[in-house]
Amino acid sequence: MRYMAQGVVEVELRWTDIDAYRHVSHMALVTIADQGRGRWLDSLGELPNDWSYVVARLELDFRSPAVLDDRKLLCSFVVDHIGTSSIRLHEQVTTPTGTVVLEAVSVIVAWNTDLSQSRALTEEEKSLLEVASTQP
């Protein structure tokens, strides 16, 4: 089942994100996607503030360069699958003009920090992720 993204998260670019070619570096794009993912999860609002997760898989396709003049990048997320303890997301990072910079697939796993291991998603978490991710 595929769910629609809840919204778009803006991440401002920093001078340190720029490489020698005057593009946003590939490693900065990984960080920007990570910041966007965390903000998107925070925007769901009803997950606990200490909702811990780890990234278990990250697949990246770099499509076009972004530059400092873009000033910010827009990160959007589509929940592709909700499993027992994990969520698969399709992620996209674009410039403000809509140019696709990065397409990614990530799998994030709910994490029990006390035991340092994965944990099952609760039914409430699954429901929240399903409902929140279908909001326009």
C-alpha cells in the first residue's frame, strides 16, 4: 500500500554544504535528507518526543546539482510500506523551482534505546503514520 506525503519540509542551505564545484555536496544532501526526515516525523505531532529510530537502509539517486543560490531545498516523503517495526519511505529533495536533486528510498526502524535493538511499532504509531501521511 502506498500512502501520500503529509507535506514538504524546507531545509536551508549553509555555506559549508557547498563543494569545490560550487554545488551542494553529495554528503550534504544526505544530511539535508536526514534533517528533512526528522522534521517530517516531528511534524506528525502525536509521536512521542523521544520516538527513536535508526536508518537501516538508504538508497540514493542524485539527479541534478543544487547550488547555494537555491538558498533552501524542499524535502518530501511518501510512506511506501509500514511493517512490523519499520517504515519504507520514498524521499525527494528538490530546489524551490522544482528541479529534482535527489531521490531516495529509506527504511527506518523503530528503536528501543534501552535495549539497543529494534522494537515493534505500536498499533497507535501505525495508525498515526497511515493517517498523517495521507494528509495533503
